[in-house]
Amino acid sequence: MKGYKGDHITLDMEDSKAFRTFEDLEAYKFAREFRKAMYKLSRQLPDLEKFGLTGQIRRAAVSLTNNIAEGHGRYHYLDQIKFTLQARGSVEELLDDLNVCADEGYLPLAEIAKLKEQGWHVHRVINGYIRYLRDRKTGASLSLHDSPGAYTISDGRIGETDEELGFSPFTF
């Protein structure tokens, strides 16, 4: 709640906890941790993958967090949603890269399973953020950015389809 004192606006504790930058977004925080884990994995791949899978993993991992950041910086909800959908695509690309690592025997299956679980968690959080942005787009609020915990997913589902999120990429 805002209070007015002369020509100055004062903010209470609730307002001071509002998101300020993309780094405050829960989706970005989880994506960043996943990006770091995938970079670590890329350093473990054999030399023959140096210009193949290693580079692909690094590009997709950076794309994941870059798209969340860029979307946050956009004024219109549709742009924010578009970039967040791109980030979700990068997560799925990384999950497929983990399948390649499993198929080629590059890492122990237990390590791959742990990384895939982390990736699916990022996917769920991003889906929640997309849902949140979609709700904001439809007029639930006039504020441009989200509030703490508004898009946390905790129901344990691995992934949600666009239909379950309530939209199609063709009906914005």
C-alpha cells in the first residue's frame, strides 16, 4: 500500500518486495540454476562433441535465460509471452540433449535423470509464469510485472499443454 507524505510517496514492506528486475523472477532463478547445471554437463562431454553437442547445449542454455530476461523487458504482454514460450522451447531442447547424452552413454543414467527432473521443474515453473502473464494480459491487473509466488507450480505434473494453459499460439 502506498502512502503520501507531502510530495513524497512512501512504500510499505509489501511494495518493497515487488519484482524489480528479471533476476527477481522465480522462473529466471530456476532457469539460471538449470543453465549452470547444463554448462557443467557440457564440460564433461567427450572432445568429439566439442563443436557439436557441447555447443548446442550451451546455446540452448543461454537462450533459456536470455529469453526470460528479454521477455521481462518488453512492455506488451504478448511480447513477454512470446519470449517466455521461446524459453520453454529451449528447456525442451535441453531435455532432448539429455536424451542424446543417455543414448550415447556420455553420462551415468542417474545423473541424466536428475538433470531431466530439474529441467521438467523449470518447464512447470515457466508454464506457470506463462499462465500468469496470460491472466495479466486478459485484464486481471494493470501492473506490468508479476508478484512473488504468483506462478509457482506445485502439483507435480511434468508438463502442461497449451490447451491446459488456456491458449493456443494462434489465438493471442
